[in-house]
Amino acid sequence: MRLKLTAALGLALLCSGAHAATPTSRFTHDPYPSTYRPLASAPLLIRGATVLTGTGQRLDNADVLIEGGKIAAVGQDLQAPAGAATVDAQGKWVTPGIIDVHSHLGVYPSPGVKAHSDGNEMIAPVTANVWAEHSIWTQDPGFHTALAGGVTSLQILPGSANLVGGRGVTLKNVPATSYQAMKFPGAPWGVKMACGENPKRVYGQKGGPATRMGNVAGYRAAFIDAAEYLKKNETKPQQSKKKRWWERASGDDKADSGGDSGGKRDLKLDTLAGAINGEILVHIHCYRADEMATMLDLANEFGFKVAAFHHGVEAYKLADRLAAEGVCGALWADWWGFKMEAFDGIQENIALVDRPANGCAIVHSDSDEGIQRLNQEAAKVIANARRAGIEIAPERAIRWLTSNAAKSLGVADVTGSLEPGKMADVVVWNQNPFSVYAKAEQVYIDGARIYDRNDPARQPKSDFLLGQEVAP
């Protein structure tokens, strides 16, 4: 993809702005590291807007100052530094960029044809060895339509056919040729797991698991292997007669293996060991409350932490436990009833997960269309909660799309809110973002105006679409 921007934006890349990579063990060494660099950006002052900071604050008639790709200050009557550009945002609203924690863009891209179906590796119930990033087609036009909806970062996950589907990756939503150039610098991987109907439907005719008890037995077997692998690989060299894979000389073609044998490396167990270590965040596709409770018990058994349950139409039934254990619910506004495990969903689900003092509710998409209007999905939650007698202010609701999402992805220290020092991922809306008439007018990523609804030169296009005729 090429970014069709005016010369004013500039194509020079900055080395600053990327936060330092999270310290990792041998299980999370990255042979395909991020090459992301922010676009160059001049100082910018956005003036006179209603600002939702993502921290629970609403500031009226306030300014946002951006310098060096970071938020420099938020408040009233800020002074622009010399040479700064200004945006008159009177009557407009400003928020952090939207973060979608559950997307399949790039692995199930548009056009939705079989040749593009790269999200499920359905060869075994546990495929923790695969990485979604190696399926990402960066030319997917869906990235740009998501950008027009204010989405600045997103987690790309494998599908939900498997008990463990593989690693997910967090991206910055910028046009690029390689996925590494989109890869959120320093963001931890996620690992996708799935409960319930999907794995047993896919594998019930392939030798199992065919039941929910078979699902749980499969998770336990995989983590037993991972715990043993972790124990072996923590053995000090002087206590072991065999060299482990990380001790072998570079270029040794026997240093990598698909199985855990004789100290060799196992890509599947790398991922699961990284999850036990807390270096890879666990994201679980799970609908029913009883299964979520079982998965929390599984996490306690093997010592890993669940970052978020995704979809979770019955999350409202254990909202207090989720809050107490610091687990987020990444949920839909009102999807329900499309299969048996989704039957008991209610429209107040997100509001009830959000209610406890430490509740972490997130609005996610799992859809190449829904990602374009996540602000309106959140607005539906506000309306449904109001009918139930629960009033939710915009400054609280914006956290479902920003800071809570960043928390579940392990990047809340650098993005998700408009606080000094954080990435200047910012959206300027024409009005309250929870209005049905709201549109993202300008989208900034690391301080660079990547999208402008009123400037065709700042509306990125996929190479795949260049030269294609637009239907009348």
C-alpha cells in the first residue's frame, strides 16, 4: 500500500516515538521485529474542543497540544509553540484513537474469497505454533475503512476453530507494505484460545475433542506439556548434560524442531510457556458464564492470567469475579442468539461488566464492518443501559474503546488516553462520538494526520483498489 498524502505531511520517518520493547525470555524472542516508525509531524494545537481524555475526564472548551508525536498537554488556553499548526475544533469532540482488540483484518481480508481465508489453521486442536502476523495481507482495504471510523490500533487474532489458535499481534493502523511496518512497537503478543461450540464442531468428526469436557482435557494436556517444557528450559546449563536450543550455535540446522525432544525448540510450547510466564497475553473466545468460570480455574491451575474474555454474552453473570481478578470483557453491544451458546445474551451486558469499581468493559468488533462504527456500537450500550435505569456518561463510555482496550493489550502505558507522554493517537469528531450522526473528521497517529474526511489527499487507498473502477 502507498499512503496518498500531500507533501505537507512529509514522508520522512522518525526513529523517535516507539516505546522500548518489553523485556522477553527465550520463549518470546521476536525474529520478525517491528520496523514501525512514526511519520514526521509538526507541533499541533487542537483548540476549543470537548475532550474525552480516556481517563474518565471530560474537559469542555479545551485544547490538546501535540509535540514530537506525543501528547504534550491537555487543558484550557494552552499556548502553541512557535511554528505549530492549529486546528479550530470549536463545536467538535476530541478523543483518543479507537483500539479494536478483536479483529481479523488482513487474515480474513476483503474481498472475502477462499484464497484470502488465512485465519484458522485447522490441522490440530492446539496450533499455538502459528502466528496471525504471518497471514496478514497489508493491502486489505478494511484497514482504511477502519481508519475512517477512528481506529488507530488493533489486535489481529487467528480464528476460533481451535482450542488454542495461535498468537495474535497488535498493529498501528498505518498503510504499509509489510506487516512489520505496522507492528505496534513493544506490544506483547496475545494468544487466542476458544471455548465451547467451535472447537468441538470442527474436531468432533476428526477424532476430537467432541465435547466440552474434551475441550478442557485438551487445554490441560497442552499446558501440562508447556509446564514441563518450561521446567526443562529453566534448567541451568551446568546442571544439564544436553544443550538446550537457545545455547546452540547460530546456523545449526538442528537447533529448531516441531517437537519437544532432547532440549530442542518447540514453537507450540514456546507460545504456551510464554503465556504461563505472563509474557504472552491470553485472550479467550468464550460465550457462557460457566465456561468462563472454568477457564479462570484453568488459569489458576497452570499459573497464567486471562487478559480478556471475548464475545462473552453471559459475562454479566460473573461481572464481579471478572473485576476482582482483573479480567476484561471484550464484548459486542447486542449480538446474541445466533447459536446456542449465544442464546442468553442481554443488551445490558457491557454496562453490567462495567459497573464494578474495577470493571474492565471493552467494545470489540470481530467484524470488518463493525470495526467501522465502534463508536456507534458503544452508543447502543449507553442507550440500552439508560432503558435499564443506568446512566453512563460519554467520558466513561469512551474508555470501552480506548484505555480499557489498551489495558487488555498490554499497551496502556503508551496509548489509550490523552495524557502527556503518550502516543498522539487522536480523533477529531464532528460532534459527540456517541451520536448516530457522528463522523471522524480527522485521525492522527503519532501526531501525523493520517486521515482527513475533507481532504481526499489524506484518505489512504489500498494498492489493491488503485485503478479499480468505482461502481456508480
